[in-house]
Amino acid sequence: MRTRRLLTGMALGAAVLAGITAAPAQAAHAAPAGPATTAGGRAMSIGGPIRSCASVSCAPVGQTEYGDDVFWTYSVVNSAGNRWYRVTSPRNGFIYCMNITAPC
């Protein structure tokens, strides 16, 4: 587990230094547009809130820390064009794609 965290942190750090991690702006009142075709699975959290819906304006229902395992079932792209993952563990809700290691 410690090695996985170290390797993921190194990869994320390299991406930040390379300037390729620019995230799209969050819309205040964006609503889910529908599920994507990707299958669910486990991913590692890099930290961030789990929200009640797929928008930054939705109420947080839980918080993840770096290294937490997150189980997601599908992803959605909201009306602002931001991908969110529907998670069932550690809490039910949605987490923004830049807060887990699953691809955006």
C-alpha cells in the first residue's frame, strides 16, 4: 500500500510539473447529463469531498483522504462538461474525476 501511494504521488507530481493537469472550471449549478460508457471499479482517492450530486455546488456527504480506496459504478459528465464518478464506497455520492486516479 505504501509503495502504491508513493508511485501514484510521484506520477501525479510529475504531471503537475509538466503542466498537463489543468482541470475544467466547475459550474455552480451543473446537473448530470447521463452515464458514460465506462465500467466501474476501484480507484485510489487523491483527496476530496464526495458530494450528493455531480456538481461542486452539491452538499458534501463525506470526505476522502489521499490513498483511500473508492469504489465507483459509473461516471457522468455534467452540463459544464466535468466528469464525476458515482461512488458507493466509502460513502454514496459523486466524486469529481480529478479527486481519484480513475481516468477523466
